[in-house]
Amino acid sequence: MSPFVANLLLALVWLVITGGFSLANLIFGFFLGGASLYLIREQVGAGSYFQNGRKVASLILFLIYDLAVSAWRVAVVVMRPKLELKPG
């Protein structure tokens, strides 16, 4: 079984145990399951799962940064008194 599927199953077990079927509770259960898998990563072979998680997190942070920079550039161009746009 892959570590991601095990993490999802642990999150679903958390939902059943707590009895609260909300998105926030599911996310908390997912992080709780990830923490428990992290503690036993050598026994279940989940070392690469957490390395991939770091890569995904860095990609998401890069996407947010790039989106903020592009939004700032568009705002600067739009707010100029004279638009010097030459489309197409």
C-alpha cells in the first residue's frame, strides 16, 4: 500500500473516531496521519513520500510567489496614467 493511501485511510479513521465529518477535521486527520507515518517511516518505507511532499510544497510556494509578482506587474501597467500597450 502506498503511503499516500495509508495517510488517507488514517484520515478517514480519524473522521470516524471523532464523529465530526467536516473539511477541517479531515485536513487535521490528514496531517495527524502524516505525522504518524513520519514517525514510522523506516518500517513502512515512506521516506520518499515526505521528500515528494517537500517538493510539492516548494512548487506551491513558487506558484504563489509567481502569481503575486505577475499581479503586481499587471497592476503597475494598469495604474499608469498613459497606457503604452501595443497589442497584437
